[in-house]
Amino acid sequence: MKKLLFVILVILTIAGGCLPTPTPANELPIAYIDSVSPSQISPGETVAFTGHGIDPDGSVAAYNWRSSIDGQVSTSPSFEIASLSEGTHTIWFKVQDDSGDWSKQISCHVTVLPSGIVPPVVNLFEADPPTVAQGESLTLYWNTSGASAVRIDPGIGDVALTGNRVVAPSATATYELTATSEAGSITSTAQVVVTTVPTHTVELFSVAAEDGHVRRDGYVGTEPNVGDTTPVRSDVAVQAFLSFDISMIPSGVTVVSASLDLTRHQIFGNPFVYLGTMRICSDRYGQLDSDDFVVGPASGVLYTVSARPTKPLASDLLTDAVQAQVDAGRSRFQIRLQFQKERYFNQEPDYLALGAGQARLLVEYLE
């Protein structure tokens, strides 16, 4: 009978449109820890906590912070505390919605060091200046306290607890300082921006009208030949001279590199076999005469060549020599070429014919 009455009641309810609507389940709120600062302290120091919560279907009504050592520490979304006990605390945080349900707990960690142990502090770590042009240097300054060791990376390593270091990074870099003590480590960074400075390159061919050679016997020729020749029946040493017009290089610039291209030459005999190495030397510019022939060992050597040149020749000494002429405001850069030995008595020519106006000097500089 009861079953029949229940069926009749359901039918009447449906017919009357009074079927109750199910109530949706409450969605749990979500807790967030925004910041904990600092995360490592000495006893009695203050730690600041900030958190918040959201409720998808309502509002947040309560907050709870709890320490694994000290129990509940706050019921506010943000607070400061200076009474945490020594040790490493796991701090749990949760929020409650307006329906009375709590969120899942999330956690963070705070360490209160034992009395007498002080965490390291980086009081200063900076680059001066913070921006430099490529090739320029800067100084890193640092000051730490409470540290037993300090290290700076990359490329520097262990340093004093306080000091400075001159560095010249080739590209933009971030230096990281790590200060370490019994209490742990702390890091600080300093970024250095390296800007690229455009370089200029000039291509100079030797001045054909000023190139030439001077023989051991005082004869002056118009072709830049170096080695020994056979004018009559005996070998005579000959030294070559090349002159370059550098007046187009502005004064006050920094010469980055210089290379000498002697690949446009002809070779006669075996000068590198019979006469040894060829020396490229700086020389005082002027009209060639018999006094320009250097007797004895070469002076002002910029580069030594042991085989016939097949590629441009470069050296720091050559770069410095060009820089010196530019700094002096001179319009010419002249070089002398001579072999290690003056001559080889085989009554055959052994020399390089460099060709007037054929030698090439490449100079790269920064304004």
C-alpha cells in the first residue's frame, strides 16, 4: 500500500511541475603563497609572509598559517613574525570559503639559524661602469659580511671577502657572486652590457712611384726586389722598400690589426733555401739612396718569413708600427725587406720580385 502511495505522489509531482532541482556541490577554494622574505634568519629577526586565496563559487572568509614547530602563527592573509623558534620550519597555508570548506594546504620553508651563526650578507656587488664598448674594461666591486668564502663566476673564481677586479668581457655577461658561510650561501648578480663598436678597414696598395730597392753596392732601383742578383759575375745583396700612403687613416683612432699581403710576387731561384729567412722591418720614410741599405743584422723586425708568402702576414708588431705612424701624424708607412744572409755565391739570381704597387696593406681601426 505504501509503495502505491509513493508512486501516486511521484506522478502527481511530475504532473504539477514541482520536481526539486539538485543543489550543486561546493567548489573548494584555492590557496596561494605570494612571498616569504627572508627565508633564512637569525633568532629574533622578522619574517614577512603574504598569501591570498580564491573561491570559484563564493568568497574567501578565513586564513590559516601553521608552523611545523610552533603551531598556528597567524589567521591573516599577510603578517610579520619575529618569534619563530630555532630550526627549519615547514609553514602550511590554507584558506576557508564562505561555505565553511577549507582549501588544500600548500607549504614553504623558513630556517631560523642557531644562536651565534650569522648568515652571509652581500652588502655590495656592482659593475662600474655597467655598460662598456667591446674591448674596453670595467671594474667589479663587492663587499660581503658574515661569509667564510666568496666566489665570482664566470671566469674569476675564489676572491677575497671584499675587493674589486678589473675585467674585459667580450660580450654582454652576468656575473654571479656567491657568498658562503656555515649558515649556507647567498648569491647576487651584476650584469655588464657590452656594446659593439663598428670597425673600419682600409685597403692600401704600395705607392709604385716610391717603391724600390737598394743594392749592397749602392745602386738604387725602382722595382722592390729582395734577395740577391747577378749584375755582372758575382752575387750582390738587394733589399726591397715598400711605401704606403696612410693619410686616409684619421688621427686619434685605435689600430686593431694590420696585415701585409705580398702574394702578388715572382720568385727567382731559391732565396729561402740559400738566403734563409726574410725579415720585414720598419723603416724611416724618405727618398731611397745608397745609405738606406742596412749592413748586418736586421733592425726593427716586424715579421719573419721562412717560405714564399702565400697568404697575408699579420703580427702585433706590425699593428703597433702602423699605430705609431698614425699617432705621429705621418702620411707614409714604409717597410724594408731583407734576407737573413746577404748573398749566396752561386752566380745565379735568388730573389723575390714584389712588383711596384702590388703589395697590399690592410688596416682595421676603431674611431
